[in-house]
Amino acid sequence: MDMGPNTVTNLHYPKNYSAYHRTLASLVPALLISLASIYTPALAQSQLLESVKQNPARAKALCGQFQGFNAQGISATSPTAVGQIARQENLSAMDSEVLITYVIGLYCPDVR
């Protein structure tokens, strides 16, 4: 009994396979954009931290600023300090907070 050349395909895939395939294919660009948006901030933060790691003088200068904040009774991780470093370094608040935490952890653990 010969059922034709598409018998296996017809048995394994529903009749609306092409609609399913088109829908899935249309979602791929959105998925790639979503993955890129997740990866890009991580990459940017990694480059930011690497720039401080490669330039210890910059990190020490930031430590001096953080110690100045502390001398004024301001925590280096306070919104005030984060905002000032963000403006000074042209960073987002989140990147500024990451930078501050990284620099304190590696270069100036006495800063609060």
C-alpha cells in the first residue's frame, strides 16, 4: 500500500505546520534582540570593570573620592555618591553602583 511521498511528513506534522513554522521564525529576531539586550549590559559592565583593573591610578582616585564622601558622613554607596559618580563617569546609576562596589572591594576596603 503506497501512501505517496509525503506520507511520513503528513503523519508527523500537523496540517498547520507552515503557520507554526512561520510564527516560530518570526519570533527568532525578537529572541535574538532580547538576548543581546541581556548580554550588552553585562559586557558593558565587564569592560567598565576591566578599565579600572587596567588603570589602578583611576581606582585609587575614586577611592579618594569615596573617602571624601565618608569624611562628610556620606556612604560611598549612597544615592548621592552613586549619582555623582554616574555623572562624573558618564554612567547609568546601575553601572555607577557596580563600579563603586568593585573599586571599594578591590582597592579601598576601608571605605564604607
